[in-house]
Amino acid sequence: MAPRANGIGVQVEDTKICVVMVGLPARGKSFIAQKAQRYLQWLSIDAQTFNVGNYRRTEAPHPSADFFDLGNAEGEKRRRAAAEAAMHDMLDWFRQGGVIGILDATNSTKERRKWVLDTCTKEGIEVLFVESKCDDETMIMANIRDVKLTSPDYVGQDPEQAAQDFRNRIKNYEKVYKSLDEDGDENDYTYLKIMDVGSQVIINRIRDYLQSRVVYYLMNLHIRPRSVWLSRHGESLYNLDGRIGGDADLSPRGHQYAQKLPQLVADSIGEDRPLTVWTSTLKRTISTSRFFPENYNQLQWKALDELDAGVCDGMTYQEIKDVYPEDFVQRDEDKFNYRYRGGESYRDVVIRLEPIIMELERSEDIIIVTHQAILRCIYAYFMKKDQSKSPWMNVPLHTLIKLTPRAYGTDEERFSADIPAVSTWRGKGSTAKHENPTPGANI
Amino acid sequence: MAPRANGIGVQVEDTKICVVMVGLPARGKSFIAQKAQRYLQWLSIDAQTFNVGNYRRTEAPHPSADFFDLGNAEGEKRRRAAAEAAMHDMLDWFRQGGVIGILDATNSTKERRKWVLDTCTKEGIEVLFVESKCDDETMIMANIRDVKLTSPDYVGQDPEQAAQDFRNRIKNYEKVYKSLDEDGDENDYTYLKIMDVGSQVIINRIRDYLQSRVVYYLMNLHIRPRSVWLSRHGESLYNLDGRIGGDADLSPRGHQYAQKLPQLVADSIGEDRPLTVWTSTLKRTISTSRFFPENYNQLQWKALDELDAGVCDGMTYQEIKDVYPEDFVQRDEDKFNYRYRGGESYRDVVIRLEPIIMELERSEDIIIVTHQAILRCIYAYFMKKDQSKSPWMNVPLHTLIKLTPRAYGTDEERFSADIPAVSTWRGKGSTAKHENPTPGANI
């Protein structure tokens, strides 16, 4: 059978890419690496980060800046050994079917980059260098304070002394650092150079679609503070009946939620700034969003419509089990991949949500009013949830979720509207109309 | 009512962008401009190109190279007047609701660029400079021969003399040409710089999603020769019944087409090179593609599935008219925008095809085996067809279409398999199962 297009719509089984981070310390390399890994894994592309610092730390847990001095032969030897150990594990991982490996290290000399390129090329792995270059001292110091001082290297040390030590460590790297293609002799390399957190990017010799998707994602990242709010529509008449899909109106309690939602959102913001509201094109999300203030822009997206249940649209789970017993079992066995007859799978939904995720990455404060399956997929992206588990997550009605992306991971707050609603969660094998979620189902 | 997300999923009504081409003559500026315009119009974004050369030509139809010499005061005055006339018309067009205006000229000096920027900024129009920079003499001369000598400037002239004259004209521009941000004093500008047809691109200060989509599209263009083949699936059992949608098997004549298709394709290539086959996930396209040689890669795309007819899936047009008489009329009134209950409109299909178009632009030889509505949308992109007319186009079964993009426009060839099939074309208001297309319906 011909392969299905994956999350970014391309057959990747023959492509292996090593994304090689380049840049001085405190330039956000690990931030970029972990974002890329999360995005690719969400798209079901096998991706893994190999952090050379972690390999080095097992040998030298708390090195001082001297360790990073080129004059320190012992330090240089150990750092080289760490790079080799990371490369060794990465190549093993590729041989077992890995698709995109991310080598997270400074790779700040031409010699080191050539070694990485040659080693990967020999194994048939494409190399995409990604450099983060930033000369803004304020941004660098903010990064040191926010990220580096919480690193294992500095556990239990005086913050001021640690910050000073870290600045010295950077200076040692600066002595040997060469920006990518700075001398024009790396212009055959495939690379993305991100300057000052995306204010300028240079893209050199991108070769294929998968590379171009990674590059497009990375060039859209920003680090301005913002949050994303998620809510399901208010309880609908179909929810009351235990029916799936359709385009039903809200129940009386659903209308109550719609009325309360703007205040719930305003309270969660803490200051007076307007959000942009995204809904699906279905009545129940549009109706839930009709009381937001006039200075909130609103936008309807077809891509936010509920998972299409095809021939099962409008049925209860009991009806599905009666009419399509085999499908009922198959869906429970692999809910992420099961595609309703004439409808969609969760995997299909992820593909159509990809532009939504891309625009979310570019945007600042957005509230999304959408549907259970869609919310599960978006939540899984931000919270890095396993795609095999996310279709089973409990996402209660009448609850506002606020997600705030941080350097590593995403903070979550929940705000209940205190308006009763039925549960639409369903456990494996169950055909109950309304079932109490098991404790493990709470996301 | 909240605005619907448009073709690239973003609300653009408040955004106006002037794309300002920059570069020496024969660098493919007009090629880029017309591709961008076609792409945006296909996405229902109002876009228009303003070519300064056309304004200049009305004044000086056959200028010699001297005309472009800076020392020629009369020439300079007229070229300035042409730029002002183009700008004047463009601003008028923006005031009438235009979204993306493309100013196609050399804009080769900093002064001219500052004038464009200031003039647009005063009107609340964002400016995105797009420079094509190319120093490859072979590529430049190829462009002069292929494109420029067919230009109105050189009608009736000796080709060799004309080429020489054109080279001299470029030399005059070279004297004053400054590449974007070459001196570092244009680094506040939003720009895309494309070097040597995309081998390197620099992206500076892209500000919003719409800009980023234009940039992403332009950076994926290539000019390597290639073709795209389009075919509908073979005749299906549903086609025989006059039913729409579904997931039916092929009819006996549909199977004949599947058997004949590989040879039809091979004959149309003219040489022995393998293609990549894209199908939908539905039986009738997969079945139609099962006899291609083993060295043809195959890939299934959900995005290539037929337009979802929602509640009307599996019905004949007579049944639709009987059960949903209002919908039947509404669809005929505005077929591009009409969305089936629980299903899709042509506009929705265009949105989900956008990644397909992007990958097609990046790719080389592809054959797409898909469905009537999908083929109409893809065809409309390449052949620049009006979206209000494309849903009515006749796309006969058992016919292979070969499209070959050229510098300006796309060449088309058709190859009939000479295997009879029913017609699935339908005229406005008709409920006939099989109807002969009117002559005007042929695309």
C-alpha cells in the first residue's frame, strides 16, 4: 500500500535530517531545539534532541568557566568526548528509524561543523544548520537569568557569582566562535541563520520540503510574552442527547456559559487588553462567543470545526456500536488513527490544524472557542502530550483553560464557570451517554 | 457576522500590503510578480500588479538604451513620470479595497525605494520589498533571450541587435543600482532578498502572517523545467448512477482506464523518467493508480479527497433537488461559496489545497490522480481561471492533462484514453444524470 502523507503532508520515510544548532551560549538554542522537537513529534514525525551539555555534565557536573577555556586541554578533551558520545547515540537512533535528530550544542567552530557534516553525510543524513545569533546584551542577560541559572551546572551556587561565571564562559566561546558562513567558505551548507530572535533570517540552500517546513516553523517563532486561551463551546442540545457531531444549538446552560465567558476571560487576563477570538464555523462555538466586547476581533475557521464523524455524524455511541460494531471496536483500539467512514481521524485533524498552530506561534493573545477533539489536539501541542493518549483526555465543558508558553514548557491555569454541564468524556468500550471521567483521564 | 478566514486562513480586511519588486532587468522580477498575483487571486485575496514599464511604454514605445542612461535628462524625467503614474493608479486601487498591490519596476536606487515606502506608509499601506539578485551570467542571458526579446519594446527588431541593446540598458542600471540594505541603512525595511533564484534568501523584519505567507510562497518557487499531470479517477459505479461523493469502486470501463493510464503518461513524457503519483485516500483514485511502474513513488493525500457533500453525499442531483430544494438553488447561484450542509464549499477546498499547491511549487514531475472538484481547483491555479467560473468547468473522465509552467503562463496538452465514459458535467439548474457539456464549459 502507498504510504499516507504524514502530518506535514509529505512522505518522509526516506529522509533523515540532522538539525545542528549553532551559536554562543544563552542565545536560545535549546529553546529552539525543544520547540522544533515538540512540533515534529506532534506531527507524528520521529524527532529527538541530543544535548551535548548533558553528556558533558555526566563527566563534569559543576565546571567553572576555566573548563571552557581553549587553553584548558583537559576541558577541551572532555568537551570533544561529550560531542562524540552525543553523535554516537544520535547515529544509533537514526539507524533505528529516527527521522529528525537535533544536535543541541554550540558548534561554534568551522572545524566542529565540518566534522558534524562529514559524519552525518557518510550515514546518508542531510544536515541543516540552525544558528541563533544575537548581539542584544539585554536579551542575553535575560536569558542567563531566566534559564541558565536554573541549569544543573549551577545548582546550589550564589546567583550573582553564577551569572558572572556564565558571562566568563561565553567569553571563552567568543574567542573561537565563527558565525555560519561568516568567511564565505560555508556557502555550500544548508542553513538557517536567525538574527536577533527572528528580526532577520537568512536561509541558504534549503533542499527539500521537510527542510523547508522546519525552517518555516522556526522562522515564525517569537518570544514575546503571551497566552492562549482554550474553551469548548457551551453545552449543546446534542451534548444533552449524547449525540456526536452535528450543528446543534446551545442548551439553556450552554447559553449561560456564553454569557459568563467574557467575564471569566477578563478575570484571567488580569489587565485590560483585548483578545482575538477564533471560533469554528459551527453554531455552537459562534453562539458561545457572541458576548465578547466589541474590541475583541472575531474570526471563524473551518479548520477549527469538530472532527468529522462521517456516516456516524449525529449518532449516539450506542447507535454507532449497533450499526457499525466493527468500527466501534477499531476506534477504541487506535483512536488516534481510526478514521470514521466518510469522515476523519485525529491524525487527519492534526494535519488540518497545522496552519492554526503556525498562526498561533506567530500571534500574541488568542482565545480559541472550539470542540472537544480539536481542543485535545491543540492542547497536546502546547503541553507535549502523547498522541496515542490525547484522544482520551477529559476536557470538561464550561471550563476555560489558559496556557502561557515559557522558555521550557507551558504553564496552565483552569477557570471553572461553575455552571453544571453533562460530561461528554467516554471511557474505552463504553456507550454511556454521560459518564464520569476516571481520574487518569484528566489532562 | 464575524469574517470567515480566507484562503490562507487569516483575516486580511484591515491589512494592505505593497509588494515592491527590486532588481536589475532580466532578474525574473515580473515572473515573481505574476506568480504572486496568481497565487493570491487563487486564494481570493484581491491582488494586482502595476508594471511601471507598461506606463513608460505608452510614452516611449521603442526606447533605445540611451533612454535609460542617467545622463539622459529627458529619459529620467519620463521614467519618473511612469513610476508616479503607476503609484497613482495603485493607490486608487488600494482605496477601492485592494489588499496586495505589486509594484513591478527596478526600484534600483535607495532614493526611489524611500519614495515608495514614504508614499505607501502615509496611506497606511505596509511595504514588503522583494529583491531578486542574480549574478549568474548564463541565467541572465537566458532570461533576456526567452523573455525580454519577446517584449513590446523590441517588436520587429533584429534579435542580435536587440540583445545587445538590452545588455547596454542593464549596464546603465548597474551604474546606480544598490542592492537592498547593501549599506546597512535600510535594515528597518521589511524585505525578502532572493539570491540566485532561491539558493539563498534573506528575510528581514517580516511583521505579520500575511507577509509571512507571501514570503514563504516566494521562497519556494523554482524555475527548473517540469510538468504536472492531472487525471480524474477512472469512471466509477457512482458516476454510472449519477451519484456524488461516496467511496465507490471503478466501473469496468474505469478499470480499463487504470490499465491504460501508465502508457498514456509514458507517451506524454517522451523520455524515460519516473514520476511521483499523488492520489486521494479514496478507492477510486488508488485503484486508478495501481498499474504505474514500481519506480513511480506513490503518496496518498487526504487533502486530495473529493469535495465533501455533507448530507448530500451519495445522492443524485434529482434527489438533492427533491430533499433540499433551497440548497439546490443556492448552490447554482454561487457554486464557489456554497457550502453543503455538514460538508464543504469550493472555497473550503481551496484552503485545504493550499499546502498541495505549495508542495507542487517546490516539486518537479508529479502526476495527481484525483476528483472532479479538486482537479478544477488545481487547474484554476495553474491556468489562472476565475474562481466563480472554475466550479462549472468540464473535466472529462478518461483524459490526461499535462501542464507545463513557463515564464509567463502554463502550456496545456490533453491526451484522451479513447475509452468511453459517462459525462459528470452538469449545467446550471440541471438534474440530468449525464448531460453533454455546452461548448463554453470546456476549460
